[in-house]
Amino acid sequence: MGRRRGIMSDRLKEEIAKELGFYDTVQQEGWGGIKSRDAGNMVKRAIEIAEQNMQKGRS
């Protein structure tokens, strides 16, 4: 089975990692080096951003 393609762009993931304070880990160890809690927080933040963008689109 092939590897699943990510939905978030690398740029968005990097921006969120910087915002949440674990981008240095990503640079040193790659995405596999982050804690599962950080990954969850990253997804939560991405959803918040998407919801904000949807609200802007409705205005």
C-alpha cells in the first residue's frame, strides 16, 4: 500500500510548527521527531485556520 499524501502544504505545517514552538525539532529530527501531542495541536490549529478562512469567505 502506498504512502498517503498529506492534505496540509509543507509551508502551512512549517508556519504552524513555528507558531506552536516546535519547529526546531522538525528541523533537527524531521516530522517524525515531534511528539504526538504537538502533532495533534498542529491539526487543531490547522482546523481553526480553515474555519477562520471559511468565515471570511462568507462575509
